[in-house]
Amino acid sequence: MVKPRRFLAVLTVRNEAAFLLDWLAHHRAVGFTDFLVFSNDCQDGTDLMLDRLQDLGWLTHVRNDGPYDKGGIQFTALKMADRMKQVKKADWILPLDIDEYVNIHTGDHTLPALLDALPDATAITLTWRLFGNADTVRYEDRPVTETFTRCAPAVMYWPWRAAMFKTLFRNDGTYAKLGVHRPRNPDRSKLDQARWFDGQGRELGDQFKLKRLFNNYGRPNYELVQLNHYALGAMESYLLKADRGRAVHSDHMLDVDYWVERNFNTATDTSIHRMADRSAPLKAELIADPALADLHAKAVQWRKDRFRALMEEEPYRALFARLMMTPPSRPLSATSARTLAGFANVGRMKPGG
């Protein structure tokens, strides 16, 4: 009898309880068998929700209360994960953020189907597809996958971060440590046998085995799989994200520059909705638990109350005004992107290079 494969998602969260049940239901439907979740400094009950989910057998929750190493909160969590049995037992591992949703286009749209399409893979890069704000001002208690369907086109020439990825990798000893975007500490004796593929199904070069953080852009990257990246959300939610700080550098307040580099709305992609029939029963199972339902409702109210409190402070009130006045971002043509790359002296990252 073939042993079932264990797929582990590793997540770090702070004040994200309002989105957590949707995210878990979707990724369980996609095929993740295990979740290892780190929380820190929560005021909205995220940590309490994770405790309850752990009691129900859905995940493993670790409070990441510090002290933190120089790499920051998320790096500290991943270093802790490296030593844990959940990581050691996993066959495949993918570190994710709460605003990232795996969207598989092949077979039955699950992780086993993706591996059937790429059976020789050591690692698969899941390239971001940036989902914009689409002029959504108010936060509502709805799944982000339903609320936000406007996104960047399938082929982007700039910014280069539109081609950034997270890495689903085989836990076979080729890499010893987790990383935010890619596994770290390779065993050099195994690298020649390692095979990396992108979401289009193309085999990638040796540079990806060591340090590359983004796929080649200016060409399609999503035929087999993409990573839907809902980095902005509603304008009200973006203020809370700015208040929380960046996932890696939590002391850096987000501003309009982060918004502009991600607010693309020229295409529409609803392909992830095909998972709703599988994820909806799982979400219903979770929300049927009285404790989880109560924690979810309190988290939703916390977000609304926190937004109102932030609007009493000038930096956030000014940021909200700038968001309201900033038009959606316009994808650049290949010619414009090459010109920009030349001015920035980053010709080595030329489109399609």
C-alpha cells in the first residue's frame, strides 16, 4: 500500500482571524494535509482561534512571542519550524502568507494533480498573480477570492516583483531549511540531481537552485499553477495592514509605493472559484463550531473598530486619502519596461531574460 503524501503549509499571522477560516478551508480543499501556524502579538483573537483550531485537529499552533533574530518575525518563525516534527515528517512543504492562495489549473486542481503533471520536480515555483483593489473602499466579511477578481494580466513586463514566487519543494534533504520565498541551505552533493520547474511546466536553470527569487517575466508563468496574491484588499483593510507592518520587516509602515506596485486591475481571473464546492463544506464545518464562530465574529468587529481608531491618527488618515486619490496601476509595455530597466541599471533583469 502506497503511503499517502503529507503536504505541509507553514503560515505566520498577526491579527488575521477574520480571514483565517476561509484560507484554511481553501487550502485543505487544495490538498494540504498539515498546517503549521505561527502567531505573534495578536489583538484580534487570532491566537485564540488558532488554539481552538489546534484543539479540533486542524493545525499546529506556535506562539512566536520573541525575542526575534535580525531577520525579523517571519524568519524567526521559519527557523523554529526547521526543528519541528511537523516539518521533518512532511513530504512537500510550502511557506505561505494569509493573502496568498494556491490556484492549480491542471487535473482536478489539487496538489497531487500538480505533482502528476511534474513528477520529476524537486521544487515548483508558484508565481504571484497580483490581484488589485478594484476601487473597493469598505471591508466586508466575505472571502477575498470572491471579493477581488480583477488582477494583473497573465504576462507582465514590470515590476519585477510581479514574477516573484513561493516554492513548493520536496522535503528529501536537498534543502535543510525553510525560507520565505525558497528553501535554503542546499546540500551541494544533491543539487545536480535537483530539478526545478515553474508554474508553466518549464524546467528552470541552475540559478534557481541556489538563490533566484523571481521567475523570468515578460512571458506566461501560470499554465499549471499560480499563486493568487491578494496583497491589498479593501482600502480599509490596507490601513490595518499598514498598522501591522510588513511581514518580514514589521517596523516598516506600508505606504502608497507598496500599493502602486500591486494594484493591477486590467484583467479578470475567477478560476479559483472552481474550488468553492470543495472548500465551502469545510468552511461550514469550521463555522459550525460555536467557539470559532464567536471568535470570527469578534475578529470582524475588531477590524471595523480598529479602522475607525486609525482614522483618528493623521498618518493613517492621510494614507487613506492618498489611496482614494491614486488611480489603478497601468501595466507597462515591453518597450517601456526595457526603458525603465535601463534607467534603473538593472538590464540583467530584462523581460524574458
